[in-house]
Amino acid sequence: MAKFPRKELEGLLTLAMRKHDDIFEYVWINYLDKEYGRLDLYEQYLGDINGLLAKGYRGRSDQLRVAARIDACKKHLENFIKAGAEKDKALDLTLFVLEHAAVGYPDMSGTCFTKYDYAYYMLFKKAKSLFYGLHSDLQLDYRARLQAILSKLKRHSSHLNYVYDLAETI
């Protein structure tokens, strides 16, 4: 590998941080603000997700609009994970979106508009993978919340093969 002068490396890093938010966030929480960077980033993403949940989306039905809302939140959560956030904070945000969709829109699942069911299922799958990536002590804090979401999903959307194939318990 060629040797770059320090000045050029700093310029390349600055350029990359300007073009890609996830690189900037990674550098911010790991090098610039080690003490409070992760908490600030979590608070920022929580505010962004609240904004996405309040935003109006286009669609022919309520289910399609809420599915678009869930997909936008999922994309934003993936950026949070790319930035190097802790898995428990990412799981907190994911469960926040899942619980908001379950409480705010209780009659959306189980209809002919399966896009909502699929978006909810994919977000649940992301939450489940984050859950299994946690230490077993931390899993105790989240198991009941995930089980409640799984039970709701199985109760309302079990007519779909991908939901029917899920295990009954976490």
C-alpha cells in the first residue's frame, strides 16, 4: 500500500465524512466524542424516527401508508447500526417502531394488503437478530417485549407462510 502524507489522509477523511453520514457518525462516536457521542447519536435518531412516524406517506390505503412509514424507519435504523451504535440501543429503537405500529395502528394486520404485514415482519426479524446478538443478561430485558410482538404477529398474520413458520416463543 502506498504511503500517504498525513495532510492528504485528513483531506480524504474529511471528504468521505461530508459525502457519507454514516462515516461521519462513526468517526464522531468512536473518536471525536467518546464519552457522550453514542448517547447523543441515539437521541438524534430517536428524534428522527419520531419525525418519520409522524410524517404522511402516499398510498391507496392506510396499510400501504403505514408500511411505507415502517420501511422508512427500518432504513433509518440500518444507518444507525452502520454508524457503529450499540446493539441494545439499536434494539431499543427497533422495538420503539414495532410497538408504535402495533399500538398506533392496531387493525392494520391480517388484511388483503399484505405489504404492511411483510414490512412489520421484516422489522421484527431485524429486532430478533439484534436480540440474539446481545449478551444473555441483556436479553432478559427485551424477551417479554419481543414475545408480545411475536404473539401479536402470529395472532393476526398467521395466514402468511413466513409468519406461520416462525417459532411460537423467543
